Amino acid sequence: MLSRGLPSLYKSATQISQVVAGSNVVKPIPTNHDQAPKGMAKTGTPFTETNSLAEYALARVDDVINLCQRGSIWPLTFGLACCAVEMMHMAAPRYDMDRYGVVFRASPRQCDLIFVAGTVTNKMAPGLRRVYDQMPDSKWVISMGSCANGGGYYHYAYSVLRGCDRVIPVDIYVPGCPPTAEALLYGILQLQKKMKRKREGQLWYRK
């Protein structure tokens, strides 16, 4: 009985089907994962295969803007605790973050990235939000370390914010206590990949 039920259960679990609205026809989802869905290229964006010349031009403008942004990232020096030491370590000659175009700035009005490196207390949370609001668009946030991600070692303290994402939106989380300079550098590389996929012009055109 068990051997007879398992194959049917496996068959129903693997052959996922979708029912076309308004009919009883059942179309199985294709199992070939190499083919992208209709209207989407292998890059995963639905905006590359289009017949609109204006949308194609905006796509190329987006590519140029994204290339410039990810090649000149200006982060804000916002070190709060021991994670800031590793952030300074990444800026030292051993890892040399300048080769990726990452240059620290002292004013939030000149920055497009903020490292939240360390423990965010409840008293610091309004200041963090104020600094984030002063940054020009488009702006990005990297949460560095366990304390910034979710409170960390001080998660149950009455005065500690349990994650900076309760105050500002976070794009990249770098785990660790504290994370190494290599981990933070990897987080910057992941942020550059996210910048490459940004399609603001095309989304504006499709509104």
C-alpha cells in the first residue's frame, strides 16, 4: 500500500500544473529551465526583448547610468561599534576598496551608500534615519555585522534596536561578529550586481 502511494505522490508533486482561467484545460509547466519565459531574456528582465525603440533607448541609458553608479560608490562613514574597525581595514592598502571606486565621504549629501557598521541604539535610530533622508537618490544601504542585522549580542537589551531595517531599508546584509574585511568587500560586489539590474528608466516608461 505504501509502495503504491509513494509513486503517485511523487508524480503529483513533480508535475506541477496550472489551470487556464475559463477552461478546464490543464497545461503543465515546461521542465526545460534553460528557456526563459516569453518576453524575457536570460538576464531575467522582461525589458530586453521589446519592439519599442523608445524603451530600447531607455534600456541603454539605464545600462550607462548603472555602469557609472556601480563604478563610483561613495559611502558614508557611519561606524558605530567594533564593525567599524573592519570597515577601516577594508579601506587600508591590503584590500584597497578604492580599486572598485569606493571612496568615503563625510557628508551624507555627497553619498549614495551608507554602511551601518555596529550596534544601533534607540537613541541613535532617529539620527540614522535623518542621515538616510539627507542622502540623494538613488541610495543604498549595507547592514554590516550581527548587531546591525538583528541586534546581535545585545538583541534583548532594552536600549538596542533589533535590526537597522526597522528604521531604514537595507539592500545587502553582511553577517558576522564582526564580519571580516573580505566579507564586506564581497557585500560591495553583491551591491554592484544589484545596481547592474536597476531599471528605473524602463519602469518609468511602462507606467
